[in-house]
Amino acid sequence: MARSTKHAVRRAVTRVLAAISVWAALGAPAASGEWRDWCADEGAGVSLGWHFYCDGQEEEPPEAHPVEPAPAPPSGEATASATERIQALRKALEEARAEAILDPTPANVTAYLRLQQETLQRAATFSDAFRRTVWATPELDYTLRRPVGALAKQVWSDGRRQAREAALARLGDRYGLIYLGHAGCAGCKVFGPLLRAFAMRHGLDVLAVSLSGEALEGWPEAVADNGRAVRLGLGDAPVPALVLFDSEAKRVIPVGFGVMAEDEMAERIFALTALEPGHDY
């Protein structure tokens, strides 16, 4: 058994020495990098097996393309109207906002906020220039006609009240008041006495017409309709109804329908008889 083992060892050593001799005869590579030449066979269709790994050839960096300058804006933009420029600003703001919502990166949000801040600053500058212009141009200052400040508004209200009283005092020179109601009307029972007090306070003559033919609340002297409402064009009008009759133009001017307070009646009559349309606006 010992002899056979020795013979086996001898044979193994002999094989190793023979392999070394063959490798030396073929010539060892001069540098470790020369083994990469074997990869050329891989490219020629010769497989080296899965034991070998060939590095991919290093790719050359792509050629740098020169950056072309941005094209000049169309000549039309230089002559864009103010409306077109405003629309462009709004579109840019909306686009920046949409971009920030869809892709909320710090850069996108910052770009939107900067554009929004610029837009707000434009609006603030316009608002300041607007008020300064109004202050310096009386004919453009609407608050001189209808003040908004507490003190100025009180002065305006006092003047308005005096003008209204004067208009009511001369109302009878051209206009007459006609009151339409009927005995079963709940609103007429409230409005009738109120209208009586208003007429007495301002010295107004009122013709009270009862559509039902009966006495009206606060107006025992009311006359029966007898077709008057139809002739006035108020046959289907709701009651209580108060109208002005213009003796010069021969026309009926409705003051209002339903229950009205004294101040409201006075303001409406003043506006209808003493003010031109659009005066208060």
C-alpha cells in the first residue's frame, strides 16, 4: 500500500513539472495587462467561457456641441400692446404656478414666488399711483360726490336732507301723489296711517283711491276706484301702491309698491323729481 502511494505522488509531481515546462516554453506574458488581448477572440466570436470577464471598451466622451445663442424675440414683441403684455404676464404667472404645483421642487416654487411677488409689486405701484392721481384731480374723485369718511359723510347727509326737504316742499307745483289700496289689504292697514303722517309733515296733497270702494285705514275720505287704476295703467298693480302724477308731462311715475318707511318714500320722490338719471352714481 505504501509503495503504490509513493508511485501516485511521483506521477502527480511529474505532471505538474511537465505543465510548468510547457508554460515556460510558450512564454509567460510580459505584463499583466497583456491578458486583455485574449478579449479580442471574444469579439471574433470565440467564447472564453464564463470564467473570463472582459472589460468593455472605454467609450470616448461625446463631442461637446457649442451652445447656440437664444434667438432674438420676434419683432412684433417690441411693439406689443399693453393689453398683450398684461396677458403675457398673466400667462407666465399661471404657467409658473402650474409648474410649481405639478413639480414642487424648490427651484419651481421659488420661480413662482418671485414672479408672484413681481406681479404684486406692479399692482401695489398702480394702486398707489391711482390714489395719488385721484387726490390731485378733483373731477376724478368720486368721494367728493359721495363721501365715505365718517365726518364728510355726515356733512353730505345733512346737505342731502336739506335738498330733499326743499324738493318735497315744492312738489305740489308739478306733481301730485296718488295712493291705491283696498280695505282687506294687510299692508294697507300699516302703510295708510304712515302715509298720512308723511303727507301732513311735508304738506303734501294725496288722492287716496280705494279699489274695494270702502274707506281705507288712515284715509276715510278715500274715493272709490271707478276705473281710475285702469286709466292710470295700474289695474293689476299690487297694493299698497304710491305713484306720482306729472301734471306737465301727463304721465304716471311709480314711487313704489308695498309698505315703505318715510325716509325711503322721501328719498325716492326726491330722486324721481329732482335728480337726473345717473347723478348718484
